[in-house]
Amino acid sequence: MAGTEEEKREKALAEVKMYQANDWDLKEETPEYFLLTRERKANGWLVFLGLIFYIIPGIVYYAVVKSTPEKKKIIK
């Protein structure tokens, strides 16, 4: 039975190495599992979409609001 446990570990370790090749880090190994972690990175497309849908409309709105003069009417 010790051979099968070693075979299971080797099979799982092969999968761990595949994940490690894709920027995953081995944080912990127990008899039951391997614990892998990875830092999330901002995707370039998310930054680009943020510029298009949030920042650029905000700049346009600011330019339109600043270009129109404010008026105030005081009634006598």
C-alpha cells in the first residue's frame, strides 16, 4: 500500500509542477493535498476598458460642464 501512496503523490506532484510552470507557488504540502497560491495580476484589457468606460466619459463630462457658463437668477 505504501507504493500506491507514493504513486499518488508522484502523480499529484506532476500536476503541481504543471501549475508551478504557470506562476503558481507551492505554499504547503500535507499528506492529503498540495496547497498552491498565485497572486492575481491586473489584466491589461481591464485597465483599457476602465479607461474607455469610466475615465474618458468623466473627462468629457467635466469638459462639457466647465464649458457651459453657470447662471443664477435672483428674483426681486
